[in-house]
Amino acid sequence: MKCQEIRDSFLGFFEERGHRIMPSAPLVTDDPTTLFTVAGMQPYIAAFRGEERPPAPRVASNQKCARMGDLERVGRSATHHTFFEMLGNFSFGDYFKQGAIEFAWEYVVDVLGIPPERLWITVYTDDDESEEIWNKQIGVPLERIVRLGRGENWWPEERWEGPCGPCTEIHLDNGPETGCQAANCGPACDCDRFVELWNLVFQMYTEAPDGTLTELPSPGVDTGMGFERLAMILQNKNFSTETDEMWQIIQRTSSVRSRSPGRTGEAISTTDATLRPTWLFG
């Protein structure tokens, strides 16, 4: 799938399921806590808090984001960017954990055709409900469901008085022959074996500086899927910069500078078999 086809597919899927499709909010935000929009949920903070009426009970968007927290990983990682797009669906007091999980699995497996045996799930350390939905209703084996703590499966990791809560994530397994190849390698490992594909956040609280949690007026859902990562996977690339839209930019930049695009100054062919992982579709 080309990049624009992926955007259309995602938004079309959720529009068919009763979501109002919202345009991307401005990149420069009036939120006093950040200079730029850093997540798809940021335009809806007041709605999650119950301070504003949401645009609809169900919303989906393709939000342009800028985030400096991963700056040191850009160029070292196959998937990290400072500017990126985030595909997301949101529920304001409508569906909750089960609905969000069912939508995500249906889209990833049934629509995109990603093999379910390549998918691992992480849940927050005490989130029995999410684990039960994944295992007993979706059918993910318990050995591919991992419980992780606040640093991985609570959004945001830092305490703040905005909407927050436990999350569950879908990870794609590149195969045991990739990454660190350690026997205990899992979705929390920082190697390249597991790619975080989709984060489903269950907005339930606001959190005081001392850690006190106050329940939101009604629980909500905030999901975020990295568009560039998804395009990399679906286009069978090793690096998100090799997807069709980004590669055109790189080629154009190289032609202007009269240089061949390459990590060492030599041209890279996107059809080179050595750059194309074979683990996904065999």
C-alpha cells in the first residue's frame, strides 16, 4: 500500500464504524504545556476532562506531530522521527477497552493482513481486564501477552494533571534472528526485533504531583499508531525513510545537491533484496 492509501484505509475504516473524521490540528498548539502538538489526543484534552463537549462520541484523525523527546534516537533507529503523523481513533464516553481492542485487531489483521502470529501484546501490570479481552475474546495466547509497568504501559509516563491511564500496545515481531537475539528478548527490549505498532490508551484519570489519581467524568479511549512505522511494515522496508513518500523527498533532495542518497555516500536501491525483510509475509 502506498502512503496515501494507508491514510485513506485507516480513516475509511473508522468512518464506516461511526467515527467522525477530524482534520489534523495545527502543529503549533495553544496548549501551554507544549510548543508543538505532540500526540493525536492533544487537541481533545479538554474533552477528555469533561470541560468541553467533544466533536462527536467517536472521532478519528491523522494528526501531524512534532516531538523532541526521541531526538537522540533519530538516525540510530529505523523508526524514530521528530516530525511524524499519528493515526488515531478516540472515544469520549462511548466504547472502552473491549471496543478499542476489537477495532484495532480487526484493522491490523483483517484489513491490513498482518499475520496474527507475528503480533505480541503488552498490557499494564495490573490490567487483568485487558489481558482477558486479548486472550479469551481475541484469542492471543498468554505467552504472547506481556505485562509491563509504568515506563511502558501507562500514558504519559510522567505525572501530569491531564488525562492519563493504563494502555495496551500491539507489537510486531521481526523474528528471533533479528535484534539482540537474547533468549529473554521481548516487546520491552530496546533492540529492533519488536516494533511498537499501535498504542491503545484508556483515559481514566488525572494525576496530581503526589501521585493521587482522580477519575475523569467518563472513561475514554485515545489510540495512536505511528503512520511512518506502519508504512515501513506494509511496504516491506527496513527503514521508515525508505517508504514511497519519504524516499521521493530524499531523492529530490539528493538531486538538488547532486549527490546520491546513501548512508555512506553511495546510492541505495529500494529494490535491493538485502534491504527488504522476508519475515513478514514469507
